[in-house]
Amino acid sequence: MRQYKLLLALTLTVITLNPALSALTMTVSSDMVFSGEAATLTCSVSADSGEVLSFRQWKDQSGDVIGKDPGTFTTDGVIYTITDLGLTGNELLNWKLVSASVTSDKQLTCFALISAEAVEVVEDSGRVEVVGLTPVNNVTTSGENSSVSCILTGISGSDVQVEWSQNGSPLSGGSHLESEDFTETDKVAVLTVPDITSDQTYTCAFTGEASGSVNSTVKVDHVTITASGASGVDTGTRVTLSCVLEGADSAPIETNWFRSDGSAITGRESGFSPYTSATFKEGLGSQTDSLIIESVNKSENFTCCFVFKEGDCVEGVAELDVIVVEDEEGDGQEGDGQEGGGEGDVGGFGDDLDNDIGDGLGGETGSESNDDIDEDADQGDDDGTDEGDDDDKDLGSSGDNNTDDGADEDDLGNGASNYWGKSVWMWASSFAFILVTSRI
């Protein structure tokens, strides 16, 4: 029995002479950065009491030593900076490593030797992930709901949290709706904002599983669209519709027009001509697009669509009100009758012209014969009658010859005027006859 107690005492003595080291805790952070940015990792070691830090160092992913003391070092062309941080509580080690201009993922290791009555090795690694973050802005008009999103790419794990904020204040619940979608290497965070009445800016922040975060701002661009249509126009009228965009941060990619049945008006198809009548102005954020309709035939609405990103656009509606003009019954017959009358008028004009020309020619011939007779009679008369008396005959009168004896020079002049007037009238009548005959 005594022997048993002695053995027990010896065992307890061994335990007392060789106490186990206290629990050690090493914590190494990770970081998430954009390409070209600096990455920062921290390493801390904590113990219960009595332990001493004997050795420390940072190593790169190839196992090469970066450095063991504060300072700046270059390893494989990469510049590193080591800095001691202040100790708190039961910390034995607290320092950080900054890697400049990171362009690819890497893993860095913190190594430490802790000793008391024995020596213990502790080490752990932190990961640097180079990611991309793409904000997807949106454009909308007053009163509409709008969704903005942030797309995080290049992550290796799904334990990434996203937080939305506005003006530094977190958004939680309320009227804002949040959704997330994961793929193997991407994470998409979507924020839906209701009832937009002005420009709004939000911030999306992604935090990795072992610290490190990236963030970006995303914007809802509030714009106005004023559509001008046409009212009370008759069928067959040529009209121009227009849409004026104002308040846009950037120019639209393109502008499309659609008819009321949803069909797109592409290019310059028959009867429609879409075009940009006033190009985008940076200061005002304005642009005007128009649509020419060569001949309207019915009332309908035309939609202008300003495209700011693929698959999405901001719309305005231009209303076209057409007054349909119906053909009255009998209009066609009335037109035919008028056309026939026109032809009859042409024929009548020809007949009248023939009669006029015939009468004129006949009258001229008869007058010449009478003039000859009168001339002979005058020549045989010894009373001194002037030869001009014959020509003094007035063709426009009842046809009586002027045979007054002793006619003076004025009578001769009047006769010559009548003669030349008759000749001009005969020439004009003959020309008109030839012209009408050639047309017929």
C-alpha cells in the first residue's frame, strides 16, 4: 500500500516539474483589394501569461522570408513594408505587412516562436484577393421604381457580406429592397429604390470572410422626357413628332421609336424617318430626337426610347391625333363631269375660233373687192375726191363707205389706222387657229 502512494506522488511531481505551455492564439487577417492597390495583413499572438516571443518573421507564398523586423523590403520584385503595432492585453505580438501594388491573388504567412519553459512554433497565413467591382447605374423618370446593382468579381469564397448605405447611413429594410446572387466567382448585389423624384447616390460595400473590404458608389440618374405629338391633323398630312431628353448625366447609346402595336421603327423605312435633331449637350444633359411621318392615316401613339444600357431604356410617348377625311358619295362622278366639260370647252373654243377666222377672212376679201370698185369709181370722178377715201372705210362700223367729197388728210389717216388694225387682228387670229389645230 505504501508503494502505491509513493508512485502516485512521483507522478504528480513530474507534472509539476514539466508544466504544459498556456494556450496560444494567432490571428492573421486577409484583404480584398482592386488590382494595383496595396494590400494590408495583420498578425497578432496572444497567450495566458509568462510566455515570451522569441522569434518572428513574414514569408511570401513561395516560403521565402520577407523580413523579421520593421522596415521596407523587396522580394521577387515586390515591395513590402513591416510595421509594429501597439500591444494590448495579453498580446505577445502585433504587427502588419503591407504589399504594394498587388495585381494577383497571393498568400502571406506570419511565423512566430513562443517560449516559456519550452518553445512552441505558431504560424498562420492570410490571403490577398484581387477583385473587381462594377457599379451599374440606372436612369429613370419621376415616380418610377429603379434598380441599381454592384457586381463583385474574382472572389474565391461565398462568405462575403454586402451592405448598402446612403450618405454614410446604412439602409436596412424600409421601402428599399435588397437581393443577392452568387456564382462560383461572382456576387451580384441589387438595390431597388421606389418612387424616384431626383438624383440619388448609394454605396455598396463588400466584406470578405477574413476582413478586407471594397466599395463603390452607384447612382440613379433622374431625367425628364417631354414628348410632342400632333393633334387634329388630316389624313395624308406630313407631321413631325419629337422627344426632348433633359437632365441626363451621359448621352444615350441610341434612340429607338416604336409604334402603338409595339413594332420597332428601324432605319428609314417607307413613310418614317427617325433622326436626332439636336445632339447631346453636356452642360444641360439634353438631346432631342424626332420622327417624320410622311403621310398619316390614323390616330396612334408613338414611343421614343432613350437607351442608356443594353436591354433597358427610358421612354416617352408622343400622341398623334388624326382627323380621318372620308370621301363623299358622288365626288368621283362630279369630277368626271367637270373633266368632260373641260374637253367640251376646248372643242367649243376651236369652233368659235374657226368661225371667227372664217368671218374675218371672208370679210377681208369682200372689203378688198369693194375697195377696188370704189377706187375705180373715184379715179373716174373729176370732182377731186382723194384716193384715200377708199381706205377710209370703217371695218368696225355697219359697212358704209365714206364717200364724202373733199375729204381732208385726217380722213386719210383714219383709214390707214383701220387698215393696219384689221391686218394685226387677222394675223393674231391666224396664229391662234394654227396653235389650237396643232394641239387637237
